[in-house]
Amino acid sequence: MDEDFHFNEVKLSWQKTLSELKKSLDKNTFQNWIKPVSFESYDNGILSLSVPTRFLRDWIINNYASVIKRVCTDQGSQIKKLSIIVKEKNERIIPGTEAIYQDKEEEEDTYYDDISAPLDPKFTFDNFIVGKPNELAYAAAQRVAESEVVSFNPLFLYGGVGLGKTHLMHAVAWSIKKRSPKKNVVYLTAEKFMYQFIKALRFKNIMSFKEQFRSVDVLMIDDVQFIIGKDNTQEEFFHTFNTLVDKKRQIIISADKSPADLEGLEDRLKSRLGWGLVADIHPLTYELRLGILQSKSEQKNLKLSSEVLEFLANKITNNVREMEGALNRLAVHGSLQQSDISMDMVKDVLKDLLRTNSRKITIDEIQKKVTEHYNIRLSDMHSPRRSRSIARPRQVAMYLAKSITTRSLPEIGRKFGGRDHTTVIHAIKTIEEIMVNDPSLAEDIELLTRILQTS
Ligand code: ADP
Ligand code: MG
């Protein structure tokens, strides 16, 4: 049968499935859980869907996968497996997030796949740019990669999304594999660990599961926050961990928070995870962002003026992943246009990215910067005091909160000592009026805005 034809047919039947589901579920359930699901592809009996969050994915796999599959089959599509991936808002698939649902009797009984996930060839030490925010994590990772004996166990890396945790883990794995090809280095996400474990349970293969994990030389588990609340998996992880530590095998763990801050993780696991070296990766500084942009644009053969590089380093502040995304887009546009990449082009091509980046500024940060600038106390932001020297900066902060965050007026009011939203409106109007006649206030606002958007 013609592939496209089949694809369209399934897409159509997905539409029908949706309307069936809409009929059978209550309105809120449909709106909150099914509506965000998008059709991705249909290939060889595998229906691929995507959702915006891992949480939603798990929820659907656990609660609605069988229903979706059945309704879809009722609509005439042969579906053997349902795969759900997580896609970010900018449509990027988040690697390693695929979850599969299939009926029991159709599962292959060869359940072993390699317990280690593939390593990204680009994630090496050579390709990692080091600066203040990540120098400790980098040094620790190198130490682990190079030392013959286990020096600290585990190495626990933590930091926000897209700051290089996975990159560093892969770099350690590459480096060890290169030096000692015989060593069994296993890297996988906590999520995959869980799926392997559940699979083993279901196939009554738990002994060989344990065997497999307990025979590794170096075990790396990425994004361990994922197993919070998954009690059985935590338990198994804990045992695996202990066994390996006892055997003096190196363990590297990553998470989005420090062990102590991983709320919901069992206490004994928390404390065990903190035994070795805990190294955090801080949010990127301007210098490091600029360094990364320079090196990555060179790698991509993308010629950017220093004006553009500095602009990007100022504006794209969240993480390296977004910086790479921006460069990729510029590379595509640049090659289509065959011309130098101008500032106008940058602003146009990256419109949405630039917007989401400026949205991340919090009211707390605004209050902090404003109080620093005017040399008043942070508590003055919340206090009822009305003297001009305090009330004016407070109004400035409210004005900035409105202009550079997406918070609503009542939300802003609450953040300023529980003030009413009319007070916020008054503050904004006042500042707008004064700015017209007072260039120094206008300058203050501009300066503060720039500081906030670039720090
Ligand atoms: P995390 O695991 O912390 O979410 P990743 O390791 O996946 O982040 O990093 C996201 C992207 O950014 C990857 O492509 C990675 O290569 C890149 N990256 C992160 N930090 C650096 C750095 N210091 N130097 C070069 N590339 C980096
Ligand atoms: Mg990662």
C-alpha cells in the first residue's frame, strides 16, 4: 500500500479517535489530558504521538494508552504499539523521552536491549567550554575519568536544564572507554533504569537485571530526580547503588537539584547520594555564554559579527541548548540567504526565542536589582512605608515587573507586600508620567531593564 496514503489514513483516523475520545471523556479530562497530544507519525504499526511534558506522557501511558489504542483500532488502523515522545514548545524532541505502550501478548520476549544508552559523539571534554559556573563540575568529571582508583563515590552533578550535565557524563564515558576499552561503562537515564526494571519485573527477569547492573565498572545515571515517588524503582536503585559502592565501582549521578533538595527522595538515598563529591553547575555567566557562542559558531562554520555574538550572549541566557538552537536556526537562514547575518535578521529569525528568554525574569530578581540600584533594603519592597525615597523605587520595580514579566497585576501586587492591583496600576501610571519629563528616571529604567535582561 502507498505509504503516504496510509499515513494520511491514520492521521484521519487519529482525528476520529479524538472525536470519539471527546465523546467518552468528560470535558475537563479531554481538555487537560488529551487535547495537548499531537499526532507525529505512523509507521509499521507504530503510532507516534507527542506531548509537551513528561508528566503528561506518563499519565497518558498509564491511564489512556490502552483506550487510545483501542479506539484507534476501532477506527480501522492496525496499531501494534503506541509511542509517546516529549516535545518542547519550540518543537524540539527531547531525546530519551520516548515511552512505549503495547499489549502484553505482542511484546517481544527478547527483552534485553543494551542497558547502556548510546553516547553522543559530540559530548566530549574537548567540546566542553569551561568557565566559572562549571569549572568545579568539569574538574571533578575529569578527575573521575582519569583516575585509576575511585576517588569520590558517587560524583553527583547537579544544575538546571541544558547546562551540560549529560555532556559531562558522556565525556567521562568516552574518556574511560578510550583509555580502558574493556571497562564496562554504562550510561543511562533514571527513566530508562526504571523502564528496564519494570520490564524485568514483568518478565520475571529480575535476577538477570540485577546481574547486569551489578557487573558494571562505571555506572552513570542521568536525571535521577525522575525516580522520585517511584518507590520500587528507588528501592532497586538504592540496592544497585550500594552494591556497586561496596565493590568500589565508580558511580556518577546527575539531577536538577542537590541531593538534599531532592524532595520526595527517600532520606537514606538522599544521604547516600551526598557521600561523595557534589558539584553543581551554576547558571551561565555572560562570559561563558559568549565563549560558548564563539566556539559553537566556529564549529558550525557560521560567521557572526561580534555585535551579533554579544547580542545573543546578552539575550539567550537560560541554557546552552537554547543557544545551540539559535545558532542552528541562524545557520539555516544564513545559508539560504547567502548573505551576512545582520542584526535585523537575527532579531527576526529568533523572535520567539528572544521573547521566551526575557519572560523568565522573576519579580524577586527585579526587586533585588532595584533595591541594589537605589540602595534601599529588600524589605522596603514589601513594607507599607510611603516615604518618597522608598515608594519611588518600589513603583519602579512594579513598573518593571509589568513591563518585563508576564505576571498579572494582582500577582504583582501580592509580591509587593500584598498590595491591591489598583496600587500597581497607579504605580505604573506614575512612572510613565514622570519618565516623560525626567530623563534620569527614564535612564534608570532603561539601565535596570538591560541589567535584568542580561544578568
Ligand atoms: P543537561 O544534561 O544539563 O540538561 P546537556 O548536557 O544536555 O544539558 O547540554 C545541552 C546542550 O548544551 C548539549 O548540546 C551540550 O553539548 C551543550 N553544552 C552544555 N554546556 C556546554 C559547555 N560548557 N560547552 C559546550 N557545550 C555545552
Ligand atoms: Mg541531561
